[in-house]
Amino acid sequence: MDVVTVEHLSKSFGDLRVISDISFSVHQGEVLAIIGPSGSGKSTLLRAVTHLETATRGTITICGTRILDGGVYADAATLRSALLKLGLVFQDFNLFPHFSVLRNITEAQVRVLRRGKAEARERALALLEKMGLAGKASAYPCELSGGQKQRVSIARALALDPQVLFFDEPTSALDPELTGEILKVMRTLAAEKMTMVVVTHEMGFARDVADRAMLMDGGVVVEEGPARELIDNPRNERTRAFLKRFSESGRT
Amino acid sequence: MVKMLGAMLEGSLVSLEIFLLTLVFALPLALPVALGRMSASRLVRVPVNLYILVMRGTPLILQILFVYFAPYYLFEASYDRFTAVIVAFTVNYAAYFAEIYRGGIQSIPKGQYEAAKVLGFTRADTFFRIVLPQVVKRILPASANEVITLVKDTALAQTIGVAELFRVAQNASARQFSTTPIFIAGVFYFVMNWAVSEAFLRAERKLAYYS
Ligand SMILES: Nc1ncnc2c1ncn2[C@@H]1O[C@H](COP(=O)(O)OP(=O)(O)O)[C@@H](O)[C@H]1O
Ligand SMILES: [Mg+2]
């Protein structure tokens, strides 16, 4: 079953068309990696699918519900309930600084999903444990390292039981020695068959963990295929050039 | 002497009343004003902006006179002087507080709204549970300035004859050919503002648990 289907999606800022005629789908339980040079529209694509930006054209279907149909959005209630099935992890975490770690993870469960306080708390503590942050429930975000903050933000997203979790360069704001702890968490999630769409520059991670990969350049999808194949034997000239630049700069 | 002190005590209670009532009305009123100032609709934004411009651009003393005498000249309606003072102070201070709120609201990073939206929070929850608490922390220092100014501005109520502390002190001082009452009034304002500063310091310390 497809969790997300995107057809002919375009987004312009004024006259600037940033993504153009993009189609792809994400199947239940798979990991899709989106790679590509900076400025190629990867963030805009995630933001358009998660409705942080309004798309200009195209169709988006989430778990069978069409939220965007030929450039026209569904009504607010349909949109809202469908979007609840998506989670998004930001590059710079965007934790709520005035809430404790625990409350960062419980607040939406209580206010949005109307879970009981005790249940929300239990779920949050279990997720913190899983993220290796068992002792940090009462800490505040400002007391955490970048890697710890990102793990809290992943827990915050997971607490709402999304059908699919989007990541926009989840390790790019971190010191290199902290990226490992985030990638490890994501590997665990992948092993548990969490459906994920990951924008990343970590080619090793994309190659080993993702089932499929998609290369974007200039706002379009240049190549798409099984992750390992696409990264090891790219067919497209632009993919090859991108990966070559990458391995030369030593970031694979 | 005792009589003078009694009168001054009464005067300081009037000043205190002006101070507290202004805060009670102006602090909440400033929120819709700030939101109106940031409204996407010109129809809302332009008049609110004009209101703020006038309030900040003309002397408070003039506004007090206007609020009290305009109804009289227009409709021959006269009303309580103390009420006029509270109205004038409230609309004036709401404008200043609104600009402080606006600065605070606009300083909250866009990412906070985006995270809230992705998590499914309603707009009201986003504003009241996520944005506003952070705004309060950020605007405390600027608000302290404004509140301290308000303590001293209460002396302007005498413009339309309200017997607040400074007027009482001036009268007593004229009667007794002595500057002592004025000096006592000065001590009162000082003590009052010392308490205000202390209250704000405590609030800041209370919110220092995060950054
Ligand atoms: N809000 C915006 N307004 C105007 N242009 C934007 C906006 N957001 C992104 N862009 C432009 O869209 C292009 C793609 O950006 P982005 O999606 O962030 O790329 P990536 O995530 O692949 O680096 C860039 O040229 C960027 O300048
Ligand atoms: Mg990006």
C-alpha cells in the first residue's frame, strides 16, 4: 500500500519555479532517500508534501486521502486529519524551549490526539528510553547536545504515531561526531519498518539503509531507483557528476 | 504635619489606583492591538497603526485633556475625572505595550510555528501555549521600563484636577512654604519603582530556567 503518492507536483515562489512536475510514491514500510545538490528543491518538496508550503500544482494523496487534487486543496478538516498521519523532523530540531523534554513529547499527544496525561507520559518515557535519553525527561532543550535535541525531536514526532516520517537533513546541523547517534536511531526505525522519507547528504546511510533513492537537481527528479544501485552505479550523467563531487569532497 | 501626611497617603493611594487600573486594562488590551498591527488585512492594520502613531506621537498630557474635554465640547457631556484619567492612560499605554508585544511576537523563530503546525496544534494552541509563553520571557525587560515610566506618569493625572500624590504634595508644599512634601512624594515614587523593579527581577529569574 502507498502511504504517500505525489503526482506532477510543482511549487513556485512568485516567478521562480522551485520544484517542477515531481511524481513519486512511498510504500508502507520502506525508506526513501532524497539526495541532490543544495538548492535543488529537496526541502521545498518535503515542505510542500507536509503542507508547510502550499503547492502550486499537482496531486498529493496521503493514506488514500487526496489532500491536493490538481492544485486544489481539500477542506480544512480533511486536510488536518490526513496531515496528522505525517511526521516531520527538522534540520534544526525546532524543539519548544520553554517545555521540558517530557512536555515537548506529551503536549501534542494531549492537545492534538486527546490522549490522557498518564498515557501520553508513559508513551513519552518509552520513546525517550528507546532514544537513549531515559534520564533526560525533566531536562530542558537548552541543556542538551545537538544530537540529544534531535533525538527528542524524533521522539516528539513518533509520539503521534505517524504513518510516515519525513526527515530534512536531520544530521546537517550537528557536529560530525554526533551524526552517528542520529543515524543509529534511524537505522533502528528502518529495521522496525517505519516508513521514512529522508533528505540526506549521508551517502553511506542512504546506500545502506534506504530501499530506494531519488536524485533531485534543478527542481526535478533526475533519477530514481533502488538506493544501492543508484548510488553505486548511477545511470544518469547528472547523478554521476553529483556523486563524484561528493566522494571527492570526502563526505560519503 | 499629621494632617499633611494623611492627605499625602490618600494621594498616593489615588496614584496607586491609577497605576494598577491602567495595568489591568492596558496589558490585555495591548494584545489585540499588537495582533491588529500585524494583521494581514490592511483594513485592520492601517487604523491600528494610526492609533499607535497618535498615541506615541502626542504628549500623554494632551491626550488626558482630550479624553476629558472632547465629550464635553462635542456633546456637552461631562463625566468623572478619574474615569477620564484611566481611559486616557489605558489607551496610551496599550499602544506602547502593543509595540513591545509585537517585537516579542516577531522575534519568535518561524520554526516554532512550523513545528507546531506539523504536530497538528490548532492556531490558538500554537499562539497561547507555544508562542506567548516565550514572548513573555522576551518582553520582560522592555515592559519593566514601561511600567516604571507609568509610575511616574501618574503625576499627570493632576492635569484635569485629580488629586493624586504629586498634586497633593504641591498643595501642601505651597501652604507650608516647605519643600518637604515634594521630597516625600519623591521618596514614594522611588519606593514604588523599587518594588516594580524587584517584581520584574523576580519574574525574570523565575523564567530563567530555559533559554
Ligand atoms: N520561501 C522561499 N522564497 C523564495 N525562494 C525560495 C524559498 N524557499 C526556497 N527557495 C528557493 O528554492 C530553491 C530550492 O530550495 P530548497 O528547497 O531549500 O533546496 P534544498 O533543500 O535542495 O537545498 C532555492 O533556490 C531557494 O533559494
Ligand atoms: Mg534543504
